[in-house]
Amino acid sequence: MRAQDLLSELDLAVQEHFAWLKAWHRALLCGPPEGVVSLSSAASDLGRFGTWFLRNQHSGLVNQPAVRSIARLHEELRERARALAARAVDGASLPDAEYDAFMDAASGFVMQVRRLERAFTAAFSDVDPLTGVLNRHAMYRELERERARAVRMGRPCALAIADLDHFKAVNDCHGHAAGDRVLAAAAELFASGLRAYDSVYRYGGEEFLFCLPEAPLDVARQILERILSSLSARAIPLAEGAELTITCSFGVAEITPDATLEETLARADQALYAAKREGRARVCTWPMTGEPRTAAS
């Protein structure tokens, strides 16, 4: 699920909640009593939020205490609705305390969802909306931290720049919507092919940057060649049943104490252009031999 989709689901969940609460009160006050039972029954128990939570409860952003707390509150709200509905059908008056507790749960649910939306919005400010990976803003902050760690501890760390080969032709021949699908599919494959402590970022356009801690150049090459093999073997679905396969080129440089982050990225960039000069769909590392950097598309 992309960032915008998740936020949209939360907003729709609140809208559905208000519509359900309004219908529940109308049935309670205007009758018939069976209407409030129907609105409180197991068939409508989950609601939009409950369905969304069950579908996404194991994903990283959802699988956290704050979200589980909202899910419990939502469950409590529906349970209180059922209890009040049962009293209404029996013709009994509703106890003030039980109704107040129900309304507290109803308003508390909305307040906590809105708070969660604000937290997600803050988190997603670092996420590229198209691909779902971290953006350039987050990249520089995290790379500086990783460089400091690698230098301080004397541990290897490789940075790699990936460029999707012939991406301009994808846009020219298939349209920008197809280009967006290719970018999103490539980002998904990149992320799934990394180790748990590796990171991938949208570097700009069709370029992605990889941070590979504890990876000297030979290990980084193995990781990236495996990703390249998976990418080139994957058929990316386009509109109307069409499919497309792509490759990418990688340039890799290792963080060293004598080079700033910008210098290390420049080295990786030089290696990337070497990979393109040599025919694309390959991994090149810095330092390398060959001609100085020239522009390649």
C-alpha cells in the first residue's frame, strides 16, 4: 500500500464511522428497534477501519502499539453498540453511564485516528509517494549517519547508484503512466532483494541509491548482481495486458575515511557511467579503469 492510499483509507474510515454513528442514532431514536440491532450486528461489526486493520495489521507502519490501541478502541465501540442495541430492543431505558461510555469510545476513536493520520503524514514526508521507498531528503540524513558509523567503527559500507536502462524509451513508447508502473515495480523488487539492514532510496528520476552496511565491494557486487538478475527476469505488467522487461546499471563505491559523503557518491556515479559505457545491465565498482566520465542516457 502506498502512502497516499493508506492515508486515504484512514480518512474514509473516519467518514464511514460518522455515517455509521449517525445511522445508529437515527435507528435508536426513530426506530424501528431492529434497525439499531442490524447496525450493531456482527455482519457490520468490522466497519471500514476494522477491515483495513485486519488487512494491514502485520505491515511495518500498522504493526505498532498506537495502531493496535485504536483497533482495541474500535472493537470496544462496536461491543458497546451491541449492548445498547440489545437494551433498546427489549424496551429498556439506556443507562447514562453505558451511553456515555459508548460516546466516549466513539469520539476517542476519531481523535486517535486523526492523531495517527498526523503521525503517518510526518513519517511519509520522507517517503517517495510513487515508489514507496525513502526519498532524497531522508537519504542524506541517513547516509551521513551511516558514514559516521562506518568510519568510527572501521567497518565496510558500500553505496550504489542504480539507473534504469533506456528508461526514456519506456516513457516515449509506452507513456508516462507506464513509466510510473516500471518505477514502482523496480522499487518493490529492489526493496525485496535487500538484506534486513540495507536501504534503498529514490535518488531522482529513474535513479535509486542503495546503502549496504557491512558490505565490502565484493559482497555489494554479489547483492546487486542478484537484484539485477531478478529485475531482468521479471515481466512488468502494463495497460491492456502488455508486459515489459527492463534492466538497470549499477555503480558502486565504498565509504572511506578520506572521502566525504559527496565524494563517495561522486565515485559511485563515475562507476555507474562506466557500467553504461560498457553496455549497461551490469555492476561496476570504483575505482575502475577506462575513460573519464561522459554523459550517457
